[in-house]
Amino acid sequence: MELDDASLAIGRIERALSRIEKALAERPAAAATALPAAEQSALQREVTAVIGELDRLIAEAKHG
């Protein structure tokens, strides 16, 4: 994997994690167990994106 590609992937992961962190910090503590469906879906997409990026980086590292 090229260094530039790895840097871009890491940047995408950092931004996605920041969005997740911000969404979790903005919700009231009392609602910690029940997220609205749209918000939960958005967080799930962010987590899936992060996992996908990490999987891709791991695969590239193993083969490159």
C-alpha cells in the first residue's frame, strides 16, 4: 500500500470516528439506551465504514 493511500484511509477513519463521537456526545444522557432509528442507522453506517476501512488496510498490509 502506498503511503498516500494509507494516509487517506486513516484520514477517513479519523473523520468517521469523530462524527460518531460527536453524535454520541450530543445526545442526552437519559437517552443513552434509545437512539432514534435514523440516528442509529447513521451511526451504524459510520461504524460499518470504519470497519471496512480497517479491513482494507489490514488486507493491504498483509499483501503488500
